Amino acid sequence: MKNFISIMAPLCFSLFSYGQNYCVSNPSSNDGQGISSVLLESTNFTSGGDLTYEDFTDQIVDVSQAITANLQFTFATGYSYDTNVWIDFNGDLVYDNDTELVYQGTSTAANPTTLDASFLVPADTALGNYSMRIGTADSGQATPNPCY
């Protein structure tokens, strides 16, 4: 299953981003499994189940500059999942792999398993609202692609 999440956090992250003219997530398959929940700082986002895309942009999460933001994914799959996290720091509606990919990793195949995807928020990040996209897949995210 391919799961994408967008989050916003002065420094605000909002999970998901379709309504703002970002590229559309277009996974090639859905295995009915994937992320069961996401924890950003102390805010929990629970998955609706067998979905390829979920939008949580209505929930704003405050995150400070120059700190490591707590980001945890819980998977209920029994498979390892490649996981990538982007933040559109410059507001150009593009998630850039060179400058905006803040986390890359792979979960274990345990069921359930929690992946620590915590990331450092740059000290020079301007205060404001930012969109975050999370992409996970049992195949298809080894090379980060925010539009997969």
C-alpha cells in the first residue's frame, strides 16, 4: 500500500496538500495495509484504513526552529516500508528531493512496528505554515517520489 500524508506546523506543519495545487499522489497499487497512525510532536493522526491518500491539512501542529521534531509512524503490515518525508519550505508547491526531503528510512517487517522519522528543523527556517508530505510504500519509494 502506498500512503501519503500532508501535515502543517510559528513553524507550523500541515499534513497533506492536494487542495493547494501540489502534485497528485498516484500510487500504482494498494495492498490494503500501511500506516495505521502518525505522531507529529504530540499530535496523533489515525489512518482511516485501506486508503492510498489521506489529507490532514485541517490540523496545524506547532514545531520550533532548530529542534528535532518528533515524528513517528506506526505500520500494521508485516512488510518493510520505504518512507520519505518532505516539507515545502519555500512554498513553491513542489517537494524538492535536494532541499526539502527531511527524512528517508525503512521500517522493519514486524507487525506492528513503529518507525522513528524524527528530523531536525533548520534554525534559519522562517516562521510560518508549511506543508508536509509523507510517502510510504512496500515498493516504489526506494527512490523518493512525492507524487507516487
